[in-house]
Amino acid sequence: MNRELRYGFEALRKRPALKLAAWSIPEILPTAIYGVAVAHATDNFLAGHAWRGIAWLAGLVATACLGAAGAHQVYGRLGELVEPLRDDLVRRVVAGALRTGDDAAVARLNRQVEIVRDTFAGLVLVIRNFGVTLFGVLVGLLSLAPLVAAFVVPPFLLGFAASLAVLGIAAERVRNSLQADEELATAAGMAFSGVRDITATGSEEFAEQIVGRPIEEQAAAERSLARVAALRTLCFALGGWAPLLILLATGPWLVGQGVSTGTLLGGLTYVLISLQPALNTVMGALGDSGLRYVITLRRILDSTAYRIPPRPMAEANGHQLRLRGLTFAYGPNAEPVLENLELTVTEGEHLAVVGPSGIGKSTLAGLVCGMLVPTSGRLLLGGVPPSELSTDILAMTRVLIPQEAYTFSGTVMENLNYLLPDASVDEVSEAVDAVGAWPLVDRLGGLGARLRPGDLSPGERQLIALARAYLSPAPLVVLDEATCFLDPETERRAEEAFATRGGTLIVIAHRISSAMRARRILVLDGNKAAVGSHQTLLRTSPLYRELLGHWNPGGDQIQPAS
């Protein structure tokens, strides 16, 4: 816990924290004057001095306005304090996910980082308000009647100390709750993503068992948290209600000691209006938000501090692809998408992959590029499974352009040379010219212009990604319907540019023209496959003939690659 608290204190050692503390000072005055004003107003009303009583109440209203002005400024300073902490956590999570390939990173980024940000902001406000209230009440009680303060402050502090002791009991239970929540999200996500396979294989009961256990654990964890809440209620009774009962019980004796009725009422006001709400709020915040902050931040810091132990990585010998008995299925009980696939793609070859939608073409692209791992069989890239290549070597060996091309906010040059940062302007210009992207680059304002992804059409984003892939040092290029938003002429120019670029080109084709430009064509048909030239497949593959008729219903003659 010390590390998490230290992280929070580091965030507070900044100029916005000093501004927040400075704007909290005006709020002390109305808190301190509240009971004093009530006491003097009551005594004056009882003595028949109504205007004096009204003057005290008017003074209370004036100080409350001053405190409201300070509170208004506090919220602005809070944003300046909290948002940098969130940005730092996002950087940590993204860097850790890229380094480790952590599947839970999305959950941490979307939910746990927001939990830390929101709970940190809430804790800062609550602790600030508690400190302002406690300091103001102490000043007010001591100035009003030290004897009353002696009956109010000790039980209040005792209840607060007891609530802090309960935090130690609650910490482990909150940690269990977060763990159960994450396990439930993972199990439910697996079930939802495979719902089609679950229905097809009749494995609903098995899926129910997988999801049922995390649900029961999550429910048990929440029940444990409810028991901790009951302990916090007892602590609040000690610190919030005991001072009130003590004042009421000792009221006659205090009056006998010279304490006026107004002073006694002022003490009761401090307890009911200031101390009770402050204690209730700070106990709820520390007991719930505080624990969630510490435990969630611990999980983020632990995961982002993790380092994969170094291990010897293989080196690829070229970039030839060999698939031997390759089988892949999305889940242990799912039907294989690819089964016993045998294929060799030699260096420098141009291969097109065709098949009906959803047949497994993008799955094959993911396997080739090392984004998926075969269920069985082998896939070798340069004689080595892609999973055994370091990310640096893998990035230097293959490049994948998916259908939804990726661009980011930055200059056009930064988007183009992302995979080859030290590329010269001439090299970048050659890549842009090769894929026919100069009209787009000129319209954007040149290589140094700012690029905003939202301003680009899907086809324009594909052109930027194609030029980036052309410039990359990877000899193996996989285009997964990467030209589907381009017109046929622009698509032809881009694919011919990659075909003459050197290296190996694999195209997931969505038009007959893309398939006809390849030297060999792989036809995926369920869990079967056929490979060969255009003429061979016309004779041997009914599916290829069907696809050809669908793509080219008019029977126009398209010349296959020689």
C-alpha cells in the first residue's frame, strides 16, 4: 500500500495541489463560524435582542458566500491535478500492453484507469473537505466553549481511528472483488465471442459452467464487502452519534457550569451539521473508493512493471513460408477454420487467397503474420515459427495491411515512415509515387502537413497504409483486403507496385482482378483448400469457378498473370 500512497502523494506535489490548498482556506471560515453564529444568535434572540441575532445570522450567510467562491475554484484546480495522473497511467498501460501482449490491458485501460482517476479525484476532495471541516470545528469549538470541545472531539476522533482500522480488514476483500470482477469479464467475453460455435456444437451447458463459477465468486466477494460496510456503520455510530448523545446527556450539567443555551445549541450544530456529514463522507470514501484506488492502482503498477525475462530468440533464415498440417480453431470445442493446410510460398512469389466471406482468409493472414498461433501443425516463416521471433525481427520480416487501415494524428511524413523512421524524403516520395498516392498527399498539403484520420475516407486511409507498407523494410507483404475501398484502377496500380517491389506478396483478394494478377491462387473452401494457377483451378475447383462467375458475371476476359 505504501507504493500506491506514494504514487498519489507524488501526484499531489505539484503546483495545482498548492492552488487547491490555497482555495480551500476560504471554506474554513464558514465552518468555524457556523456554531459560533448559531450560539450568539440564539442567546441574543432569547435575551430579546433580535437585531443582534439577525446580524450574526447575516454574518454567517456572508461567510458562506465567501466559502462558496473558494469551492468553485477548487473544482477547476482538481481537474488540473487529476488529468495528468490519468495520462500517466494510460501511458503505462499502453506501454505494458505493447511490451507483454497482455490481453487484460484493454480492461485496465477502459475500466481500471478510470477507476483510479475517479477515486483519486474523489479522495482528494473528500480528504480536503474533512480537513477543512475538522480544523474549522476545532477553531469554532475552542473559541465557543473549550468544555464542550472536550466532550465532542475525543469520541469523534476515536470513531475515525476505528474506521481506519477497519480498512485493513476490508483491503483483502476489495482485492478479491476486483479479481472476481476481472475473471467474470474474461469468462463472459470468451463465451460471447464463441456464441456461434457454442450453439453449433450444443455446448451450452459447458459454457454455462465456465461463466457460472466466476458469477458465484463475484457474488461471494460482494457479500463480504457488505459485511465490511456493517463494521463501518458501527464506527460511524461511535464517531458521529456518540458526541451528540454525550452532549444531550451532559447538557444540564454543562448549563450548571455556566454554558449558555445558545452555546450548547452551537455545539450540537457543529456535531449535526459539520462533523457527522464529514465523518460519514470520509469513512465511505476511504472504505470504498480509497480501497478501490489502492488495489486497482496496485494491479496497474504491478502489471506495467512486469518484465518478460529475456530468452534466446530465433532468427529467420529468409522469409519463405511453409505450412505443414496447419490447423486452427477459435476455441477447444469449435470447428476448425483451417484444417491440415499444406502450402509453401517461396521467396518472391505472388499469391492470392480467395474464398467466400468468413471462410478463414483473415485468419490465415493473422497466422502468417504471427498474430495467431496454430492449434496444431506448423507454420514456419524463414524456417522458424513466428511466435519464436522477436517483435523487432518479425517487424523487419513481414508487414500486414488490414481492411481497416490504420492512420494516426500527426504529419503525413510520420504516418508514412512509421515502419522506417530513418527513411529519406526521396525514399518516401518513391513509395508514395509507386502506389499512386501523390494526389492525396498534395491535397493534404504535402509530406509536412498535419493528418487527421477523421478527415480521411476509408480509401484514402488505405492509400496511406499502402505507401507505408511499400516503404517498410519487410520483404513479406500481406494485404488483407487492403484495397477494397479503392477503385479498380488505383487498386491495380498499388498491387502491381507491390508485385514489382521485390519480396513476397500475399493478397487476400476481393476482386477477380486481384486474383488474376497473382501467379498462384489459394482457394479456401470450408476446412479444405486448393492451390494452383488460374487455368488449373478452373478445371479442378468448383468453388473457384463459382467465385469467378460471381466476380465476373458478364464473362469479360481478364488475362491471368503469366
